[in-house]
Amino acid sequence: MFRAVLSHKPQQLLRPAAPRILAKRLSISDKLHDEGKVSFQKWWFQPTPEIDSQIKERFGALHQQVIATKEHVDVAKETPEGTLALIILLDQMGRNMYRGQAQAFSGDAIARSLAMYMVRRKFHEQLRLVKRSFVYMPLMHAEDVEAQELSVQLYTELAEQLRAPDEDAKNDDFAAYAQMHMDVIAEFGRFPSRNKALSRESTPEEVEWLKNSPF
């Protein structure tokens, strides 16, 4: 999972050689599957506290630098893989480094703008299918109805492509998970699960929903 990332210098993520960096350092594999399904939960979304700590130690400074100064953004945007690397740093790694804290979402605005940059220019179509799922995540994480609608559209298309006979990696969960996020935003206008970290007061309806929150 992240272990390959942790063995290399943070700045390497954003150099022009990002295609090789991602392939070898970020370990995003188009062949990751468990009985025919991509095992994202296992490889990306069930990290240990130890991995979270290591990610913060190695990438925390870079994460904050990009947010504070926008440094590296233009260089990263030169290639689809470079843009993807920056999206992963800001959107996914931020959640690992600052789990349960407001800072976990501090890179969301930039990550979302980068995701839109890729989609509008069709850069995402130059990536292998599994990698595209990481491009769309900032849209799924957005507390915005339009972004959620686009997320559902993109993940639905991706799920259809992953079900194609010639694809080795298959997953039917993309669209369903995106729809789940959109339903929450449609109902509450925000993710109640973030209220505590962001010092937001939950409504009675949100309190009830949080008792059985799926995420």
C-alpha cells in the first residue's frame, strides 16, 4: 500500500517523472483485485495508525507547503500522472495525516480544482481505469451538489468500463459509493461525519444519522 510511498522523497511525487513515480512509489495497480474485484478498502482505506504517522512524517511538510503557497501545482499539472500525484497528496494523504482533525480537509479545495482541471481537459482519459478513481475522489468528497452529481456520473461510467470483458480489474462498487455520498449531501448539504472535526454543531437529524453512519 503506502509502504512504497514512504521509501522515497516527497518532492519526487511532483517532478516531471511523475508517471514512473506513481507506478513505482504510490503502488496504484491496475491489477489489484480480490476474486475479480479491486480491493481498495484493503490497499488504500484501511491504513494503520503507524502508516498514518509515517505518511505525516514524510509528507506533512509538503502537504502544508502546497496548500499555503500553491508551490508545485503548475509543475504537477504538466502531466496527467503529475496532477494525479498532487490530488492523492492533498485529498487522500491529508485524510491519513490528520484523521479526525479539520486539517484533514484543508487540501480539498485545491484537490477538487485539480480534479476538475483533469476532467475538463479529458486528462483522466489518459490514465488507466483504476487510477481514474483517485482523480474523481475530490468530487465525491465535496460538500457541493454539482460536484456530487459529476462524481456519480464519472464513477458510473468508470464502473461500466471496469465491467468490460477485457478488463482484469472489476468493481461494481464505484457508482454505489458515489451515490451514497451524493445522497448525504442532498439530505444535509454537508457530511455530518465531519461536524466534530470542523467544530460544527450537528442538527438532531444529523445526530440520528450519525448513529448508523456508513462512513
